[in-house]
Amino acid sequence: MINKAILLGRLGKDPVIRKLDSGRVVANVSLATNEYYTKDGQRLESTEWHNLEMWDQQALNAEKYFKKGMLLYVEGKIRTDKYTDTDGNEKQLRKIRVISYQMIEPLNGRVGESHAGDDENHP
């Protein structure tokens, strides 16, 4: 069985970083991908938002180098978290747990930097 997502998009905002009591670090990032299509002779755009989750060294790199608007190539696994909201309703949150990424556009002179993580240590 294969569970793999490949995305190329722009960051919607700077990463949100959390440092856990266990010493681990997690980064949450929003990524926008765009599709273009024609309807009634007019070129239209559709944007899909993806929630990315990065752990440990990847999260530290995201904190240091990722900025809103930058172009990012991502490979990861699709994960679904289930939780109950404050009103007692069951909810689901779908996210991409990043395995590897590559920064596409220049940022602080780090064009094309890539990083692969070890997904085995993630919760």
C-alpha cells in the first residue's frame, strides 16, 4: 500500500512552532496549491489549502528559513487526526506529515536546499 502526497505550492503564512515538554519540536505550516482551468472562455483559478506538519530538525529549519509566500516542494504522508471539539462534536483534521521538502525560490541565499526526515520517530 502507498500513502504519498507530492505538493508544490506557496506558504500561506510563517510556520507556527511548538516546543513540547518532551523536548521535541513541531512546526505547522499552511501550503496553497493552485489549479487553473477554463470555463465559458474565462481562465479561472482554484486554490486548495494543505496543512503540513514537520518534526524536530525539519521544524527547526522551517522556523529559521520558511517565510510566507515562498515556493516549497513537499513529499509526505497523508494523516487524519480525530478529536472532539468543545461542543462535543467529533471532528477530523487532515494533514500532510512531511518526509522531505525542497525550497524552490531564493531565501537568504538557500536556493534549492532540501531535507529528508526520518518518519519512523514521529508520533
